[in-house]
Amino acid sequence: MTGNSVKLNNGILIPEIGLGTWKADKTGIVAETIKNAVEAGYRHIDCAKIYGNQREIGQALKEVNVPRKDLFIVSKIYQNKHRPELVEGALDEILEELQLDYLDMLLMHWPYALKPEVGTADFNDEDIEDVPVMDTWKAMEALVDKGKVRAIGVSNFNKAVLEKMLPQCRIVPATNQVEIHPYNQSPELVKFCQDSGILVTGYCPLGGTKINVMGDNLIKHIAQAHVCTPAQVALSWSLSRGIAVIPKSTNAIRLKQNLHRVTLTSDEKRMIGNIKQHERKVDPSRDHEQLRWVFHEDEAQCPVI
């Protein structure tokens, strides 16, 4: 693998900078982006069933001139496949779409489950069902035993859920993929995961639409001092915290720039860490308990463990 890698709690190496593919669903653009990214040096590709673009990603990966063993491919089980008897079939669908024999990492996309007939991200409270997190997790552990995945992890899990889950895990999650950027720093969750041997992977590490991290005056000032882009500053800040990042870009130049890590001074890291602006891209719009415990630590309620 090219670039810097970090060791997961099972000894497997994962590139610390990956390519995010959420909302990368324009036909033709996705394939071109994957090819440009691999050519630029990306080896870690983050996918998910719900993104609706895995077939195009899989075809693009077939066409790149990089051995499968040098790639680290991540995907996620959607919430309507949490019943343990559905988990292996959900993985098989992912593998078929990506044209792969195995996944490097499979994540539980969210800790709450939806009824099997709910097929989109647009759902109501009555679509949620009480499938215990540990039932789903045990089915994922079995996939490691079968050699169909090299590692398993979670996404959008908060500290309260993990605290109840971890003592019951035979295989500790290798990563927790959550939204991390200078406007959503989550220091408590990051520390808990790292103390528990769980790599934090930051999605939306550049903020994103309506979250103007790249326009922040401090971020821009630091970028000018290092003669680099604000994106490189934001990514390097997360990396300096021991967090893997999966920025998304369809621009070939920015893809290359995002791979370049900048060495920030201790003062620069401290100043970014002291940013008071708090915004997040992925926040529940519906005020019901099942989503509240995913995001708000002070009101955290655990799902059925």
C-alpha cells in the first residue's frame, strides 16, 4: 500500500487517508473519480450499500492496474439487514456489486435497525424495529470466521452505545466511522474509542455543504502559513489526532492535494482544537429517541444491546 497506514486492533494495516464515496452517484463521474484516485495513490476506498454506486465502483476497480491485495475496500450494511439471518446475504450483495471475493472491512452503518421492507434512507418512526445490536454484531463476527471480511467495525456509534456493547464483543470493532472535522471535534468519543483500541475514521472531514470549515479564517490563515490548501490543514489536523480520514472529491487536482499531509505546529493544533463553532452535517432531523441516542451524549439512551 502507498502512503501512511495505521494498524488496526487485529494487526491489519489500513491507509490513514481514504476516498469517501457518499453522494458520489453521478454515472460516469464515479468511475472516473475512482480511477483518478487510485492513480493518485489512494488505496482505501469507503463504500456503502445505501450510496447506490457500488456497481460502478466495482467495475472501476476491475479496470485499475493495482493488485487486489494492495487495496483496502470498506462497505457498510444498511439498517434493513440487521436481523442476524440477513447479515451474510447483505454482505453477499455488497460483494456481488463490488465484484469482490472479500471485503477488507464491513461496518454496521447505524446502531438502529429498520424493518426489512424499508429500502431507503427516508423512513418514519414506525419503520424502526428492535433488533439487538449484539445479534447483528455476532452475525458479523461469524463473517470474519468465514474469511469473507478481514475486519469489522461500526459507524455513527456514540460512547453510550459502545460502553454497553464492548464487554459483550468477541471481536472488538476495528473502527468507528463518525463525522469529524474542526467544527465537530467530538473529543470525548475520540478518546473513548482510542482508549478502547478502536480506530476513529472521520467522514465529512472537510465539513461540507453549508458547513464552511474551508472558509474559516483560522484554517485559511494556517493554510497560508504552510502554503497549502485549507483542506490539507483540516485533514492534517484530524490525522495529527490519530484519526483516519475519508475526504471526498471528484476533482483530480484536489484528490492529489488531499493526500499530502502538512506538519502542523503544536500551537496550530491547539488553536484549531479551540474553535468554538459547532456544526454537523449528519444530524437527526426527526426528534425521536432512536436517533437522539446516536448523536447527543447528554441524552444518550442505548438501543437494545
